[in-house]
Amino acid sequence: MSAMRLGGLWLCVGCSGAMLAPDQALVDADGDGWAPADGDCDDGSVEIFPLAVEVPNDGIDQDCDGFDAEAQPLSALEPGDLWITEFLSDPLANVGGDGEWVELHNPMSDAVELQGLVLHDGQRDEVFVSESYVLEAGGYVVLGAWADPLRNGGVEVDWMWTDFGLSNDTDSIVIEAYGVVLDSVTYDALGPLGEGLSASRDPDGDGVWSDGWCFGEGAYGPGGEGSPGEANPPCPLPFTGLRAAELEGDELVITEIMQAPLAVDGDFGEWIEVHNRSELDVDLQGLSLLDGSGDGVDIEVSVVVPAGGYAVLAASADPARNGGLVDVSWAWTWDYRLRNSGQDVRLVYGTVELDVVAYDNGATFPDPEGASMSLAPSATDVDDNDDGARWCEGVTSYGDGDLGTPGEANPPC
């Protein structure tokens, strides 16, 4: 190997690469492939160079962009660093596709910059997070079809997608960054799916559908069920009580009816109380709530009534709309109502009638306004509650001022 001087330059014969200039600008002293002339702001560290993975909030500018990043870049993430934790694929009918949403969770101890994240379904639907959004450590972000809660069913959306949608009963949700799939879930109708009901990942589960998922808990907007933007509660333990198909007809009794509330306008304050008089928990999933004409609504989700306890079936689960009723076990939303003039309230499983109360407009049953029709505690039987004389008006104030004892034992008549 030899060197010779040509003008102001040194040339190396047999050397690998060019000789160094006098200002050492082409030197790659740390061997990281970047010289100061290329933008390496610390040629004494192999971990500092342009395009290096930035470690947020450590006081070091690893990627030489002039500042210490506040969040992890997507390029640094590995599978499992972001989770899909909740989604709503089948919004209430009056909301339509505008009410769809997906919740993501950052389980790491560092914030994450989401710009560049791809949300897709593994086939044709795909959306790209094109703007900067920092998801804090331990935080949640809601991506949705529409940002206005007045149009999307009341959910607070952090980032609105376009050209994306969720099928009601079978689809996939995938989050990906730089070709790396960070998390995915492929769902079907065998799991916890229902109109207006989110699917919620168990915080302690492995995220496998459907064993690690359950129906979301909590009310949002005018009828949605779930906890968008918040930590999910644990999924319930496997059920060991009686299911609908196992009921013999004397376990469940209708014990209280609010057909004419005054604390709220419209039908949102209506409710029915069901008492489980058996020694085992009872799951109401699969039962139907019908009127005398056969019109009604199916209970499509798990609603467990404890042994000896009560369930409140109501028009709305939102206390701001239902008159301050807070412990609603299940809401029938738009598909059922209680007439003030009289009605058959039927609780059935298929063709099996478990209980029926045929109240009238005051001829034999009480006919109050702003108070419930309350069954005497001595008459909690599927035959005794047929007699209007066993019913009286509720007298205990609840919520916004109507009278009754929803979810509790009734006082004597």
C-alpha cells in the first residue's frame, strides 16, 4: 500500500476508501457507518448516528435530529408492544357505521409516537395514521369512524379513520408498523359480539379470541356499553349457575315495574325488576322480554342474577337519561317499551313462559305516575304476582326523584 500527494489531496493506492481530509470530516471513528460529514453527532458512540433508534427522555439525542425524543418511534416496537384492547363492530342501529371504534393500549413504560401506524383487516381495508399522536406510557387511544360524539353514539374518538370499517360478526383487526405486526385479533360470532356492545380484552388474558375476551362493561352515550379510552375491567369467571335452557319456570319472578316515570321525558326511565328466588346464580342470556302481542326483545348477552338477588332490565343504562338509575343489569334500548294503559310483561325462553305480569290501567293493579308498581315481598311467586291486589305503589325515592326500589327487596305493601 502506498500514498502520494496530488495537489492538496492525499491518494492511497491499495487502500479501502478515500484517505481522510485534514478536518477529519470523513472519519468514522466509532465504526457505526456514519461519519461527521454524514451527520453523526457523536462519532465516539456506536449508538448515536442519524436514523438510530431514539430512547425517549434519557437526555441523549441518539438519532442526531437536535433533540431528545419524548416518545418511542414505531420503528423500535416489537410484537406485543401495542395491544388491541377493545372494539365495537356493531353499533346501535340509529348510529350505524359512524359508531364503530377500536381501542389501543400502550403497556410499555415509555410513550409511543403513533404516526406511521397502519390499521388494517388483513384484506382490503387499511388506514394510515398520518399525523403525530403520542400515546403515553400505560395509556389508551380510541380510533373511530367519526369524531363527533353526537353522531357516533357518544364515544370520544382520539383519531378518526377513513376508508375503514368493521364487519358486525366476522373480521380481523391488525395493527402494523414498518412491516411488523404489533397485535391482531380475528373475531367471529362465537365470541362476545352484540348490538351496541363492545368486545373487551381481559387485562390478564392472552388476547386470544374468544377465551380472553368478554362484553365490555360501563355505559357511554345514549346506550353504548363499553369503556372506550379507559382500562378494561377483568372478564368474569366461568359461569357455574343456571343457564336459560336449564330453568324450570319457578326461579325468576317479576317483582317491580316502572311504566310511567316522571323524572325523565319519554320512555328512557322505564324499567322492570326480576328476582332470582333460586339458590343458584341465573344467567338471563337467551331469554326474551315480550308483550302480549309477541313483540319484544332478546337478551343476547350474559346477564347474571345472583342467587336471591335482583336484575334491573331498563330502557337505558345511562343514568343521565334514565332518571338516575345506576345499577342497570341490561338495557333494551329501542326495541321494547311499557305502555301506561296496561300490558302483558312476559319473560320467556323460546316457547316456555317463565313469568308473566298482566298489569292494567288501575282496574286491579296500581296505576301510579312517577312511582313503580311494587310486588309485596310475601307474594314473590310466579302465581301470586298475577294478582293485582298483591301490588302497591313504590314509596322510596331513587335517582332523580321517582319512587321505587330498583335492584333491591321491595318494602311491604
